[in-house]
Amino acid sequence: MIIHTLGPQETDSNDAAQYYIQHNALSKAQIVLSASYTDIINALPQYQNDFLLIPTAFKSVALNLTWGELHYQYLDQLELKDCFIHRLNPLVMIEHCQRKSGIAYSHPATAKLLAAKVHPQQMYYSASKYLAYQQYLHDGQYTLTNEKNIVLSSEEKIIARYEPQMIWSLYQIKGL
């Protein structure tokens, strides 16, 4: 069994894939991490009979697609096989108090949550919350990311912290 999901290893998607494998005693399963779900979706014909693990909070700016739209648009290529609940790593909203750039970095699925709290002048979307934090380190004033990925400096503060549950969907890729 090969499970395609979002990488790098620091992502909630990788954690959920690891959880699924352990919880279902799938010792021979392999996780393949991609830079974005867009990359996986665009390569579905190459992954026939493999699996796709994706959160129901999925949202792609590049594909202009949410999880619900993906579910229906790809009925011919994806067959829903399983769903499960697995908690995300705690999320934190961070402000770099010395930067007044007005720039925020976020995964598209969490961007509205971030924007509702901080009202950034510019929002840049990242393929993962981990990548959003990496980009924020360069010039961002705000980000929403996983708590486990951060190292706070004296110039930063946590604005909010969340511990959400997530529903994960496992699809078998039918190909074409």
C-alpha cells in the first residue's frame, strides 16, 4: 500500500498517515510525501491503485478547489475508502512585533482564521503550514502554523492557540 500525502515530514498530513498506518497495523505501507496536494492531484493517472490521504479542510488556491469540490470533481479517479478523526498538532498564530510589513503567510485552509484575527495588508498562501512558517521568517509580520515547528524569539508573540480535530479521507486512486 502506497499512501500519497502532503509533506514534508513536519506536516499534519504526514502525522495522520503515520497514525493511520499504525492504527490499522499496515506494516508494509509506504508514505510518499509531496510538496503540495496540487502535485499529487495533477499526477493521479501515474498513481493508479495507490492511495491519497487528504484532510476535509483541504483548499487549493492553485486549483481553485476545496475538499468537497475535489470529492465530486474526481469521482471517476478517486474512490473514498476510509475516513478517520485525528487531531492536528496545536496551531498558533504568531506576530513578529518588530516587523510592520503587514504581510501574513498561511495555508489557504487557515487563511480566513488568520485574517479574522489580524487583518493583514497582504496574504500569501503556502502549500503547508510548515512552509508558511518558513516564509514568514523572512519578511512576515503574521503566520498561522503548527506549534511544534516554531522557535519564538523575544520579538515575537503568540496571538492565539488552537487544538482542532480533523477528519481525514483516504481515497484509492483509480486512474483513468
